[in-house]
Amino acid sequence: MTSPSISATRVPAAATPTLAGGGDGGLRKAAEAFEAVILRQLMASMRQAKLGDDIFGSSATDNFREMADARTADSIASLRQFGIASMVEAQFRARVATSGGAGSGGGSVQ
């Protein structure tokens, strides 16, 4: 059996906007990508909690299940039904608004 790893998670390069000039779409996509990562980890944990042996199990089957789970997590995150992406997006929008929209400084994010 394979164990899920964070390094196997794909986050599209377009989903990492800069705070200054990133636009609405960039922040929204980043929040959805974060929700997808959380959902992938949740699904991987559920897969690890097996109640019995899989008679057709193999490493190839596990790989395809992981890919299917990643695709499912991406689809669920794009629907924004869990609310994680909405909360993350709202939190970062508030942070950008209070900082005056200046995101190029070397300040730390708390």
C-alpha cells in the first residue's frame, strides 16, 4: 500500500497569486487549491482506514485511486460547498484591505 504524501499534491502555478495585483481570480483559485489539498488529505485518511483486505489490490490500483481522489477533490473544491475556500479567501481579502493593498513589502504573515 502506498501512503499519501504532501509532495505528491499538485497545486497549479496559476493558483499562487501575489497580493498586490493578483486580482480576484488569483485569490479565488488559490483558496480553491488550498481546499483541494485539505480534501485530498481527508480522502487519503479515509482510504487508509480499511476495514478489510482488497482482493484485487495492487500498487497500480492504489495509484489510480490516488489520482481519482485528487481529481475528485479538485472538483469538489471548485464547487465551494465545504466553505474552506470561502473562509480563506475572506480572511486574505480582509488582510489585504487592512494593509492598504501593499503586498510587495517584506512583512511577515501571521
